[in-house]
Amino acid sequence: MEHSRRIALLVCVAAVAALTASTARADPPTPLGGLELRTYCQTHGYTDVVLQKGVVIGPQAAYNNWRCYTDTPTNDHPFSMEQACKWAYGLNAVQAHPLDSDNAFTWVCYSSEHL
């Protein structure tokens, strides 16, 4: 009889643990908005911003495309969209994701901090 009580207790503990795990999920990231990349680049001492791939829409156009440049667009410098989001919104816990990976203009910043 003692063995079956232990099993029943373990089953109850497992059920409570599973319920707690399913309800203790982190809040989803909060959308903050887009980015003004020209201002970001100019504030950091660059001349302007350029699309390195030369396309706005195309396969994976959102990724590895935006660059700050100095003097001429061929003198470009990659940057992190997350760093641009941190600068734009003054938050440390941010994420940056494009809404459409094939469109360079669809980047959105998200906060992973509880606002």
C-alpha cells in the first residue's frame, strides 16, 4: 500500500510541475516599431546608409543588406540591427526581426523586457 501512495504522490507532483511549466511561459516580445537607419548611421559618424545588395525586394533581401557608409557607398560598414534597436529605443533587452525576409524595409524592433 505504501508503494502505491508514493506513486500517486509522484503522479500529482508531475502533474503540478507540468501545469506550472505550461503557465509560466515568458511574455512574448513587445513590438516597439521600426528603425530610422539613416539617422542611426549619421549619429554614429557615417555619411549615410546604403543597401549593399542593391535591392529592396528579393531573396533574403532583409539580411546582410543594410550598411552605414563613409564618403562613398563602396566604403560601407555592417552594423547590428539589435544595436540599432537599442540605440533607437533606449533598451538593452531587444530583438530585431524582419516581418518579411525578402523585403529589406520590414525590420521591426521588439522588447523582451517587461514594459
